[in-house]
Amino acid sequence: MAMSATAIRFADEERDWIQSYADLLGESFSEFVRESALERVEAAVDVQAYREAIAEDDGGRLSMDEVMRMAVMAE
């Protein structure tokens, strides 16, 4: 995957704080910030998918036995 550079401005204290934590994790500053941003976007996508699933919920429920039967039949 191709990557491009992006400038993000942090106050010196913020950058030092982030760098200290990235160091603790053994990650570079860029790696930590990139992964953190992607995790936040992924969480937002998950929340949206959850909201859509709730909106489409018809109230029907399956017992664990029914789910297990369906899983065995699908194999």
C-alpha cells in the first residue's frame, strides 16, 4: 500500500506526551498516531453498523440450540 506524508500540528506538550506513550509501546510516533486514528474510524464504522442493525431488528430471537443447529447445517 502506498503511503503519503501528512502534517499534523501538535502543541509541544501534546507531542511529547504522545511520543512518551508511543515509546512505552515500542512504536514510532507516526505508527502510534496512524493506528490510533484508524482505530477511531473503525470504531465509528462499527457504531454505525450497530445502529443500522438495531433499526432493522424485527424482534425475532433464536435460542442457542437453534443457532448451533444452523451452524452445523451450514458446514
